[in-house]
Amino acid sequence: MKKITLFTLLMFSVSLAFAQVGFSEDFDSGTPAGWTDSYANTGSETCSGSSERDNLYSGSASGNLTSPNYVGQSNGTDLTVSFDYKVVNWSAATVATAADFGTAELQYSLDDGTTWTTVLTIDDTNHVVANTCATMMAVIPAASLPSGSDVKIQIANTWNAGDYYFYVDNFDASQVVANPPNCDALLTETTNVSVNGDISWSVGTGVPTGYFITAGSTMGGTDLADNVDNMNSTSYSLGALMAGTTYYVTITPYNDNGSATGCTEQSFTTFVPPANDECENAIALTVNEDTSCGTVTSATTQYATASPQPDDATGTPNTDVWFTFVATATNNNIEISNVVNQGGGTSTSTDMGMSVFDDAAGCNMTATNEVGESDPNTLQLSGLIVGNTYYVRVYGWSTTVQYNNFDICVGTPPAPPENDDCDGAIAITPSADDTCANAVSGSTQSAAASSSPACTGGKDVWYSFVAAEDGEYIASVTETFESGFASTYFSAYEGACDALVQVGSSTSCFNTGDLTIATVAGQTYFISVRSSSTTNYVEFDLCVYPKPAPIAGQLCETAIDASTLPFSTTDDTANYFDDYSGSPGASCSSTSGYLNGDDVVYSYTATEDAVIAVDLTNIGSTYAGVFVYADCADIGTTCLDGATNLSSTADLSFDFDAVSGETYYIVISTWASPQATTYTLDITNASLSVDEFENNTLFSYYPNPVKNTLTLNAQKEISSVNVVNMLGQTVLKTTPNAVSNELDMSSLKSGAYFVQVTVGNAVETVKIIKN
């Protein structure tokens, strides 16, 4: 047993014969009542058990640990004071702090702290530098403590350097004791005492060193304890007691001068548990006709005890109470509300648990009789038998003792919806378009999980529609309400209810986005809408409509014709939907998901063999890409060429060889996110105006790409230089008449240009990229 937390002052009497100052504090039960301090109680790196410690640093340069004022308690003798201490670094409480930390002064006051006298100072002259605790002791002489005077003691800290913890433990003070202690150790609790039999009492005055305990179930009785020497502990266990019963205790303090005399017998009464503490006394609950809880029953777990029934429920039913109800539906629910902790236990938690049993075995139920349990305060039951009785066990969920008042009600949810399974699917009429004029509203409330097909769990309801034509339909679900946390998923199926096959653009059981369903005219298709929770439900709107015909550029089959060159357009892929996904193809410039965003498709049919230049500029988003395919079936698999801009918005350019009569498809998309990008697309014939010069190059040029100046060097005099943009417009012209020329292109916009250089009677054209 830990030693006494605090020896309070001796009572002041006229003769002062039994008065003396004395306390002994190990701080294991926290900071004692009546003490004032800047310290905090801790169990970390302590001297022993728990200690008091203060963190001192430049921003907190002083501290104190101060006892109560012991009014009139001095007996005029020496007062011996001792305590354990250590000083360790704040950053590592196992590392001793250097001796120049500051000072700690042991002080006393005779005027309740108005003035203080120092009797001991810990500083760099006597500090024990160690990460273990050392003991300091001082004696306040009798001459300084007149008989009948007040006494108050403190440790006062002053910071000098560092950032450290100052620990204090085992703080003792006592004057010379010449008499037995007084008979004033009083029971801490006298009513509603726990039946576990643990009792405690206040510390007697007169500096007792131990206590004799006598206790019984009758006045003067000794059947529970017969003058037991309890040493210096102020608590004792009498063993299991009866509820609602009075017991009698005599506490006799003693010290080396003898035992206290004339100690009066005290009494206490154990608590009375709730009337429905046991299953046999369960309270019958009224079942409401709906879930609004118009009729509730108020109850409590205060002073409830653990029942003998098996503990197989969620949580720990150590303070359980019992109820019954008669099922009025197969899916009655139970709700606990207005939970308020009453104190007196070992926890202030309001977390409740419950479990429900059928009455097949009455109160002799086992785990096989359980029909439901819940840690949340709402339990939705299913599979009940109407007219049967069910037992409800309610308790504080924690392993600690929770005394909570609460309300409980039993409700009757609506009957399961007619479309709770596939056979009862509600037939809906598809809307004409995405305005959803024929949308239907639904709910998973009171629904159960279907036994098949694969996407089960939670609560689901069913709908069906008949396709009017071969083609594709879009199914869309919008959640409008959820009773608690739940996700809403939906799936599409074809076939008979007992042999359904999942269909649609997603066959995931956790699909939340629009489904595209390929349909055959006259065939029936089923849609299951499912909420993930088995207890909470969702409300939603469901819409089915024919997929609109693709617009120009949306699909490869409806590609925008770009055969007339030069071709230039500025647009946004957000205008063309998201019809392709995945990688552009292993032969492209990237295997990442650059087709996952919105897509637009252009087509170019070659009228001659040529080198075709593709330039994508004014790109509004990162992770954009442009790719060329020879066939619609190749999109996402086999790419002729392409380019991506990764995490920048840099322009993209490349050339590909076109064969006369062949059609090529140019796809612009993004690696979502972002989902879309703005852009300018230029398609030109890079072979345009390029002459052949007997396999000899007339001049050299650099750099390419160019930022500001393009340098031209020829073997003969350069007579003229023309710069032409992708639309065939001349944007820069010069006549150097020299073999070298520094061409200033700094004023031109970023993009691709043709530079036509005339040397003698020959003209050569090169393609330059301007950054």
C-alpha cells in the first residue's frame, strides 16, 4: 500500500497538548487538496510512484510548491523538513541538468505567506547533479516556531539557465511528537458506498503512524475486521458487501506514543442498485408505432452491478440494467438518448452499449440467444418474430464504471419497401434526355441486403426499365439524404432475377458515377441502388435516359475534319466529354493515363505523301497530351506519335509521316486531374515550300528551339530571309547580303515557324520552334 497522501494539521485545542505540525506527502494520489503550486503531478521519470515537477526556462523563470497554512498548529518544538528532488533537462528527462540551473529555496511563513524565511537553498554549491533523486533536509528551530503559531512551508524556484524540470517527492515535515494522535479520522464516504467493500478515511491529526480497524454488520460488530493493524494506509477492503445495508466501523489512529482514546464508532450505507439491475426484474418497454420515440422510458445505470448472464456483447456490461419488449414488427429498433453521466463511478464517459436476446431460454440466455448488439445508441433489428418477447441489456460500454441516466425507446420503422428485392423491382420509364423529367425518388429505409447477386451488403432496392431501342442508356443516381454515415452505390444487371449478370460501363460493386448500359430493344434491365450501412439509410433520385448521339469531335467516329491545311482551332476539351481512358498506347510518348480526361478527336486525310506538323499551344492545364493514330481501333493501344507536357503547360510539337489517301486521328486529352484543358491546335504540311538542293545544305543554323536570336551561316552570300507562321503569313523579313546573319526573333510569339533562306538562286526552308 502507498503511504498516506497527506497528514493534516493537528486540531487546535485550548491546552495545545495535542497540537503539532506534521505532514508526509508522496504525491502518488496527485497534488493534495489545499496545496498551491506552479508544479504538475506526473508519473514520468519520477523519484517513485508519482512526483510533482515544474518546467523552468527563460519564459517561466519562477515556480513554487506550497503547503496549506497550518493555523495555530505549532507546538513550539523543532520542525524537521525533508524532501527528495532532482533537476533534469526538459528535452530529455533522463539527462541531469548542470549545476548553474538556478536556485530552489525551502521557506516557511508564520503569516500565511505574507513574509517568507529561507532555511535551505539548493544552488551550484550543493546541488547534486544526477538523474536520480537526492534527499535534502533542514530543521526549523523551535525558537522560530512559537507555540500556537501558524506554519506554512514552500519550495520556491528561481531560473538562471537552461530548460529543465525540477522534481519534488516524499515531502515530509514534523515537529517533535510527545502524545498519541487524536480520534478524528473520518470515513470519506458514508452513503451510496460501493458493495465492493473498499472504504477510506481522512488522515487523523496528531501525526498518526498507523490505524487499527474494527468493522461489522452490526453496532460493535467485528465480523468484517477485528482491531486489524492497517499500518499507515488510509484505505481498507472489507470484502463484498450487501446492497442497501448499513455497516459500522471504528478507526483508531496510533503512533509511538500510543493509540488514540475514545474513538467513536462510525457507520456507512451501501448503495441501492436500480430496480431492473437483474434480468428477472426487467422493465417492460412500450413499443412506439413509428420511430419518433413519442413514448420513452427513463432509466439509470447508477449503482447497477454486473449480471451473471454471459458477457458476449460489445463493450463491458459491468453496470447493466434490463428491459423487455414485445415485437410488433420484424424490424423494431431501439434508441438510447439523453445520456447524462451522474458521477460517482470511475469514468465520466456517456458511451453506451446494448444487446438484445430472444426469450427462448428466458434469463438463462446464452450467446446463441442474442439477436443483435450495438455500440452506437441506435440498434436496428431484423428477423424478429411478431408477438415474441425480447430482452434488452443496456450498460456503460467502457471497462470502467459509468453511472449514466438515459432514456430508451423501442420504435417501429416503416415496412420494408415493395422493391426490397429484384422480384419486386419498380418499373420506371426512361426520361427523354438528361433533364430527367421521369426521374424517380427512392429510399433504402427498412430495406434489407439482397442475398444475390454479387453486390450485396447494407440495404438495397431495385428498379427496372425496358430499352426502347438498340443502343446505350445512361443511369444516374443522386443522393438527397442520409440518416447517418452511409455511401450510395448502384449497379446494372440483365437477365432473370435468379440469374442476373452485371452490365454497364462499371461492374464495380462500389460504383457511384453514371453508368452507360449497352441495350437491346425490348430487353429488361435492372438497377440496384444500395446504401453501405446496415443501420443508416439514404434517399436518392434515379434517372435513366438514352445516351445522346455523340457531337462532332466527341468520338473517333465523329472526328472533326482537319484535312484542309493549314488547320488552326482554339477550343476546350471540356466541351467534348470523357469517352476514352487509360494510356495513349505503349508506342506513344507516355504509358500513363493521358486519355483519362475529357477527349476531343480530329481527323486528317492526306492528299499526298508529306510530313505533317502538329503543334499544341496555349495549353491551359498541366498533364495534357496530343496523340496520332492510324485507326479508331488503335486509340489507347497503338500510337504513331505524340507528346505530353507532364507538370508544365509547355507547348507540344511533333511531326509524323503521312501517306497519300490515309486518314489519321489526332486525340487531345489530359491525365486527370485536371479533367480538361484549353488549347490551340495547328496542323500544317511541314513539307510545304521546301526545295531540294542537290542533296547539299546551303546553310547552317542554331539554336533550335530559339529564344531570341537565330544564327545563320552560309558558304555564299545570304540575300534574303523570310519567317512565315503556320498560317502561311510572313511575320519577319530581312536582306542581310552577307554569309552570316543574326536573325532577331525575340518579338515573335512562341510557336512553330518556317524560315526561308535565299542563297544565290536557291531557296531552302527549315522549321524553327520559338520558345
